[in-house]
Amino acid sequence: MFRLTIKEYVVLLMTALTWGACAKSKPNFPTSGNLVTSQQIVSSSARIVNLDGYTDIAVNGQPLTDMLFQQTFGEVIYPSPTPFFPTTGKMGQTYKIPQQFFNAQHTAEVELLQGINTGTLDTLYKKFQVTDDYAQPNDYYDVPYRKNIPPSLATLQITSDSVFVIPRPISPAADPTHFLIRILNLSSGPDAANLVGGMRLAYANGAHVATGAADTLTIPGNYSGYIELPYGTYQFKVLTAQNAQVPSAQQDVVSTSAGLSLTEATGTMSGSPLTYAPIITYQPGGVYTIVVNTNNDFQVPYGNGGLPSASNSFWVIPDITPGANVTYAHLQVANAVPGSDISITVDGQPLGGSVAFPGAGAYQVYVSGTHQVQVTDKGGQIMAQKTLTLNGGDNITAWVYPGPGGADSILPVQNNLSGSWYSPTTGGDGSSAATSQYHTYYPFWIRFLNLCPDLPLVTFTQANGQLFPDNIGYGSSALAAQNLAPGGLPDTYLQYVASFYTMPAQIQVYQSQPLVLPGDWLSDIPALTPSDFVNSTAASYPYGLPTSTGEPGVYTVALVGTGAAAQMIIVKHNQ
């Protein structure tokens, strides 16, 4: 980690804070066997946000973690649980100081430590004061902070390895279906990719999150106001003034719930202009801060590998974490009926405006429960109707398509925007379900649908009719693309075809049979390429659009239309 052995003082937002910067020392703390136990631990309003890799913490001289440091030489010492950290015995990314440590003035002394792998018990060490104030809770962001920010952007005394006091809200959005989000810019330079200066939030397509007068750059040492948005699944990006994308520091791309990391990605994807930014579901009632700061875990290309480098990058920090969403669901309509403009009502109320063929409308939020869905043409004639049951957290697309019998039908499809999947065929002997539960923040997922009434079975393939393979590690099933009947879903627990950091070079469609794969190539239907999966403007990719890879996300590719007019359409479900 990047640290200096000096003492520093930083003033931020009229809040004075005194601490000793990281110094090499041997603090005299008891080990975990001497920890004072606590029967009831009540959290205060003072939260530590640990973005500098500290592993241990003491408050008013009492260790809360086990204070055992792993050594490079000699015996390896493994962490032991403590009453304050009962799972790992070590500090994680965030921690609220227990109320019991605050004095009559509502202050406490915090010490952060990290062992140095030198074969000794030397540590990196920092001490500062925190305040418990429920009228205005504060976060204490501990971040690496580098020198040489241009004077025009320096709004506070520049230091290295610093603590910043940032107010944290106490109330969620007024609309219970919304969440709040802001950007906190603690970036500093120099930076390997020149990702410095003012920054702003953008959606996956590059459109700015803030609009109007609020759409300004947040300069280093400052934070924006909270923006209220409808809950949902977003890939937020951080852009510099030059529209360069700042990578995320949340590195695990595919991992199991048992903690096994299968693949990792940080920074710009090798060989493409993609920059890693996680796709996350932001829950109703949640409050979030996207913080940008120097991260030392990046690499720059060198020879056949890379050299360690520091880069500004961002984390998503929950400020208020709501409970599980058991109340609200998302519903949209997609039109696969050739030559029609359709409208949809839910319980007699319109779901957005009319939707032309082929296309999909915007999402709308509904309370969980049973709802009556009715589809009409532009003349008001009823085309189809259905009773849908929505559960909390559902994301449903109601596909309206011509059924094989001639009548129009509604096919409700559950979109998996969680990034999670379960694979019962992996994980060893099955004794632990955790090893069979997977998650990714960076999906390249495609669901395939056949909505053509005159094609009894179709199979979607890669270039030259090559079948999609099974790839359980990325949540991909070959069966999800094979022998799909009109309005049918594949008989497989994995409903998506997934790729690793790229969309397929081509997607073709074949008329297949139960024992004949892929079948006859439908050459009149244009193939899809990665460029068809790019929804952003060129301005949001100053180094070139990712036309060779496409953009990450959760997509549906549906075959719609009839005869020679059949075509594949793409619906992207995250923002």
C-alpha cells in the first residue's frame, strides 16, 4: 500500500480532524486471547470506510480485531474471530464503532493497523478521532491520497494516505420505490491513465445521471448532492471531463458464495476499449455513494505481463442498506406482433404509451400480487389478456406475439438481473451449496426467444453454425439456444448463453429439428454482431466504441416476424 511515515492534518468541509499517518511501529496490543468481551454491541453513527487495506482496529486502546499478523517467514498465523468481528476476526471495508467506546463528549480514539509481511510484527499504523452524532452521522473515509493535483483543482491540503470526514444521510428517498446516489471525488494524481480532475456519474449508455443545472463536474475533495432514481439494475460509470471512463475497484467478476474467485477484472479490458464497471441492482429505499480514490491494485502492460500501478478507481458504498425487496416488481411490454402498435393496461391503468413493432416499452413499478394485464391495438380492440402474479424483486417482460393458432398471446419472461445463478453440477460432492452458487458483476448474458409462429423449432448459433457451448462457470447453457418453440422457454435451469468479456462474433439462426442441430441456416435473417450490442454514443468512448466486443449487460434476443420478414431484435434490460 502507498504510505508515508509522517503526521498529517487535513481540513475537509469545515471539519477538523487530527491523526497520525501510517507509521512503522510496534503497538502494544493484547492478542485475541486477551480481548474484552461484549454481551451486547450497539453501533454508533460513526462509520469507518476502509479503502486502504487495514486489517485491524483498536478503539481507546482496546483491540476489536484479533491483532494477529500473518508473517512471511516462520509460522503462518490465521485470524481468530472476536466478539466485534465474529466471522473473520479482521476488519472489512466498513465498520460502525460501537457506542460503548464514546466518552461524555461523544468522541473516541481509533487506531488502524496492518501487518507488514517482513517476518516481524511490524505494522502500518494510523490514529484519529471520531465523533458519534446521530443528528449528523459521519463517515471516516480512509483512502490512499497522492500528491501533485493541479493547484486549480486542489480544494484541500494534499496529503498521502488520509482520512476524510464525509456526512452520511439518515433518510432514504421520499418515494419508497426510489433510491439515492451521489459521487464522492477523492481522486488524486499522478495517475497512470491520467484519470484526474472533475468527475460525474453516467448511465451504461454514457448519458449523464444528473440533468440541467445539477449536471456539473464534482472536483477532487468534494461530493455531489444525492440524485433520486427509480430502483433497478444499473451499470453506473464514472466519467472525467474528457469522457474517459474510470474503472471500478470492485474486482471480483465471477465468484462463488464460498469466496472462491474464478476470474477477476480491473481497469480496461485487454484488447478492447471496455472499462470495468459493475452491474448492480440498487434497491428501493437504498442510499449509495460512489467514491473515487487511488487504488494500488492495477497494472500497466509490460512485456508479456504487467507492472503494478496506481490508478483512480471507484467503489460503490451503501450508505443505507434496505431490507430485501418483497414489495415491488418491474414490468415492461415488448411487441412482437408484425404490423401492429400495441398498448397495455395493468389493472385498467396504462403501462406507458403505445409500443410499435418491433420494440419494447419502458419499465413500470408495481406492488407484488395478482394483476390483470390487457393488450389492445391502436383501434382499441383487445388482442390478448392474462393474469400475472408479481413477486417482490421480479423483473418481467410481457412479450406479445402471434401464437401458432393465430390468436395473439402474452408470454411473461422473468429476467435475471441479479448476476447470480445456481449450478448443481459443480462444487464438488454437493455437501456445501455455497460452492454451487455463483455471482458476477459483469455479465454478457443473452436469453434467446422464438416468437415466429411459422418456425416450429429454431436454434441460435455462433458463426458458421457453431453451437454455443455449456460454460457453467459463466452461467451459460447450450440448451438455452437450442430447439426453441414459438413462445417456449428452454428446459434448463440456466436460461442464458453467457460469454467472457465479449459478445459472440456472430449470432445466426437455424431452423432445427429435435435430433438435427443446428439444422437449416435461415440465411435471409441478418446475423447479429458485437456492434449490435453497443447502446452508447461515441462521445462516451473517446478511444473508440467497443464494436469488437459489445457492451456488458443482460439481453434478450428474440426472433420476430414471419416468413422472409423475420428478424432478430435485441432488448437490453439493465440501464
